[in-house]
Amino acid sequence: MTRLRMLGLTGVLVVAFGALAGPALATTGEDRNPLVIGHRGASGYLPEHTLQSYALAIDLGADYVEPDLVATKDGVLIARHEPNIVNTTDVASRPEFADRKRKMMVDGVEEEGFFASDFTLAEIKTLRAVQPLAERPQQFNGRFEIPTLREVIALVKRKARMAHRRLGIYPETKHPTYHQDLGLALERRLLRELRRVGWNRRSAPVFIQSFEQANLRELNRLTSVRLVQLVDANDVKPDGTLDFTAPYDRPYDFTKSGDPALLARQFSFFATDEGLDEVKTYADGIGPWKPYILASAATDRNGDGTVGDENGDGLTNETDRSLLRPTDLVDRAHARGLLVHPYTFRDEQRRLAGDYRGNPVNEILRFYELGVDGLFADFPDTAFAARELLALGSIGGPGTP
């Protein structure tokens, strides 16, 4: 049982406000391996992309926290998963902003909602974060502000001093082409914030990630900070192969370029030898969706002649699927000197292949066994616990209790 399971939800709130200390680790100039990356903070427990969520992630053992970056109307970088903030803030309940609701094209897809670029930072600061997933705790909705990148950096540096640990940030430039078209390009704004705190250097505890390629190439020209090419897909088919339905077929800068050579590429290009060779010319690693490394398939596990609800719980989800053989992506990336940081690891049982027997630690241990250099987790305590087991050599098969 992980530390947070023992604490219970009351304990989550205690940790969120700093009453518990994080794991005691020596401060060094090197990263832990494998890294525990708090995906949007500790987003399994608290509303994502808030200072409280990032602080909790660190207290639960995360080495890095991930602020997704979008820009406000006045060009300030804030932490939100998408430019459309309708699902992650209380903006829809604010009558003073009702006239801001509109439709916009984001990466070729029309969305309706409220967009960060229509709000000044001062207006954003009046909003409060909410938990977008109904299955996760809702009692913290409306309590926490939307942070700026500057505030996130200050928090991480303060926590590092307090805990005597090397802690860092793993920002993602969200929809860079979209922001560039708005005149709110993210890249130089991000580098200015890093330069301000002495983190615009290779040895800094920073990784910059993106699903697009062009902005990573630009960043490679502008900074020595470590860069990571994200690798996406739309879904996993019943047979375990990946589906590349738009808009998750290719990086949007490829789509918008009109270049036949780029239009012929899907995200899966980055998992080929040619693609990895290309990534090596401008980035330091890849961040693949985890099925690129180890996928699952729908199988007739219970022998009833059909594929569907294999465990008899009345639902059809990931628990009814079985793991396939792992790919050699990690080994091929490592052969080129590229780091591998897959995403996203979540604790809910419905998200775990049946082989893991409902235990998310088993899934993370399996990926650690496959040699990943770190991973993104919504529940950082689970990834931390798995790493402790790894260090102790307490590793069995996928079904280890």
C-alpha cells in the first residue's frame, strides 16, 4: 500500500499544505533514474496544474513536475492543460465572463469554450481550478488559483531548498502553432523565464517537451536545455495496434505545413529507426505514449467465445485486455543516446491491463524493468513506491502483489 493510501483523503489535504516532509534525498547535480515526473502535479489527488498539486507531487516523491504552458492575452505563461479552460476552471460559472464564450479552431478542430488568450493574467487570477475527471476527488474544486510559470518555478526552487533535493520542471509547450498564429509564441517567453532564474542551461533541472517538431527545432537553436519529442496516437485498436485518427495522427505543424513529405508521416514515424535518428539531431529524448513500449489487446481470456467483459464486472475497459510482448523502442532509443520518458501512468483499476491484477505498482515496475529513464504519473507516490521496490530488487512478474 502506498503512503497516500494509508493517509487517506484527509492526509492528502495535510500533505498539500506542506505538513509532511518529502523523501529525504541528497542534493546532487544529477537526476535520479528512473525519474518520477508528476503529471500536471499530483493530478490524481488535487486539481491539476495548481501550486498545491505541484507541491503535493514533490512531497510524494516526484523529482520533476510538469506544467503545461499556454499564454494569456497579455502574453504571460500560465499552467493549463489546454488553451480552452472550460473544463479545468470555474470560468463557466462566472457571469462576468459569460461574453467570453466562443468557438475557436485548435489544431484544426473547432472547440467551444473559454480560451486563455482572451483573458489577461489579472482576470485569470480571479478564476479557480477544478478537477476535470468526475472519478477523482471533487472537494478541492474552487479553492486553488491558476499559477504562472514563474510561480511554479519559485515553488520548485523553494521546495528543493527545503528538502535538500534536486527538483525540476518539465514544461510542455502546448499547441505551439496555435499560439504562434495568435501572436503569442511560447518559446522565447519560456526561455526568458528560465534565464531569469539561471535555468537556461543544459545542466539545469529542466526538460522542455512538445508534440510538435518545428518548435523543438527552434528551441534547439536557442537553448542548451534538454528537449523531448512527444509521440502520440489516438487510441489502441482491439488487436493492440495503434490508431492514428486525426487530430492525433501527426504533429499539427506537419499538417499545417502542406509539405507532402511531412504529411506522409504519422506520429509513429518517431518510433522508427529513421525517426529516432532525426529526433537525435534536435532533442535529447522521446516521450512516447506508453503503448508504443507495451500495448494490450482484447482477448477472449475467459473462453466464452467473445471479446468484451472478460472479468465479469459488467464493464468493458482496460482490465479486460491482455498485455502483448514489449517492443524494442526503449533499446533502440538508448542505442542513439536518447532518453525515454513514457506517459501517462494512472492508478484507477479500469485503466490497468488485466495482467497487472489491479495494482498500478505492477504496471510501473514493468516499465522500469523495460529500462525507461522516467515516467509521467498522475499519482507520484505510486511511481515513487515502485522505484523503491526496484532499488530493493523486489521485482517479480506483472502480477506481483
